[in-house]
Amino acid sequence: MLYNSILETIGKTPVIKLQKVIEQFLESSKIAIYVKNETFNPGGSHKTRIAFNMIKDAEKKGILKPNAGQTILEPTGGNTGLGIAIAGAVLGYKVILIIPDNYSPQKQNLLKALGAKIILSDSKKGGNSHGELALEILFDNPNYVMLNQSSNPANPEIHRLTTAQEILADFSDKSIDYFVGGIGTGGHITGIGEILKKENPNIQIIGVQPNGCEIFKNQFIPHKIQGLAVGIIPDVLNINIINKMISVTFEESRQMMKYLIRQEGLLVGLSSGANLAAALKIVHELNQNQPLNKEVNILTMAYDSAIDYLELLD
């Protein structure tokens, strides 16, 4: 496998069927949980997909020009910023990232290593403190280019064109009954969900949110599950395709992250644990309706690596 650039390796990530979870949590042998492991992307996150696509889209529109010395400014919890920093390093852009001050120090150091400038926002001002600060900086520096992942159509579009198509190919011989996804910008659950619903109108698209947040009601509280419920209903989120929201606690998410690492060997982060916690709540509901008369397949996502969350594994 020879590539001209690390950017050519984005996508085509594997889907893993969970094995130990069957023994420990699933009372019915007819239920299966699958995880699309996006940690295989460059930078270890699904966000590299959208970062590169938003940059390429801006280049097509003439907003960005490779190696012209332009500066990309973006508010991010880290993973999109990592994708932008990787693409920026390859394509010759300066990168400034606005990150909440309660996000992983390890991730901040990695972003700096890639050449990005980091500016911290005051997380006490709310879940969108980094977005608000980015707009202030953009106002003072109108020559900067903000990709604005929460409003950029190129965000969900790359998931329609790649992630969803990969899933359909992998499940060509079996149905997906539930797709479970966390909601940050809403890009992947929108892009994937729209395509999966078009293919199978009966699929249930399940959103995951931190306990105490109610995205449909535009209610947000401070929480510790990075990347979820960022304090706004993002413009790119298609709420019409979501059948149900499931709330999970920080501790449930942490325990399921530890479970995926220690029992399944998947070195994934906290929001991935949140997805499994939500998937198991679906399993509990299904178990209440025994006996099942058909196989049920639940698909969820692993978003990023455990490397950024090592302090939570004690």
C-alpha cells in the first residue's frame, strides 16, 4: 500500500463485532453490536474526514489556496482541530485552534506539535465558549478563514459520500436495525443517518447526549463528556432523521470506555464509551420484549483514541 500523502489514507475504516459484550450483557443471541472504528483514520478520529473535506471544499470555492500562507481559524474540541492541523501541515496552511480550557492537555500538546497555535477559551462561560471566542478573533482578523464545522455543509457531506457508503458495503448481506451516534456538530449522525434511512426507512437513528442535556429542547448543562452537546443545536444537524435521544452519564461512559479497552481491546475514548452505554440501553429495552423473532443489529461508532483519556482509566 503506497500513498503520496497521509491524507490519502483517510477512510475505509474497519467495523468490529463486539464479542465479550455478548457474553456479559446480551441475554439474547439474536442481538449483535458492531463498532465502526474511526480511530484508524490519520489523527485517530472520524473528524479527520470532515477536516480534509472542508479544506478541499474551500479550495474548490477559491476561499483557500494551498501554500499561500493563509490562516485557518477553527473552534474545536480537539479532534477536528487535529484533522485540520494534519491537513494544514501537508497543504501549507497556518492553523489557529480555539479549544475549551477543560479539554485534554495531551491533545493540546499534540496539536502544538503539528504546528497549530492553541488559544484556550473559558469553559465556565458555557459549552460553546470556544465558538464565541473564535468569532471575536475572526472579527478582529477578517483575513482568517473559519471553516465552521457546525455550519459547513461539507461536514455531513463527506459522511454521505464515504462513511455511509463504507457501512452499506460492509452490511450488504445484513440489515442495520439501529444506528447509535453522539451529537457534537451533528455531521456524522446526519450524513450517515440520511443515507441509512434512505436505504432502510425502518432503521432507528439514535442520538446520544450527556445526562441533563436535552438537545431537542435546546437545553444544555456543563458536563464532562468531551465532544457531545456543545451548547448549541448545530446548523448541519438534521434532527428530523433522529428517532430517539438516549442520555448517558459520565460514569456510564467511562466504565464502557474501560470495558471496550480491557475486554474488547479497542483503545477508544470517552464518547465511544458513551455510544456503547447507549447501545446497551437499547439492548435492555429489547430484552424486555423477549422473545425476539428476528436478529437485531446495532451499529455504533468509535470516534477517537484512549490516548487522550488515560487519566480516566484508573
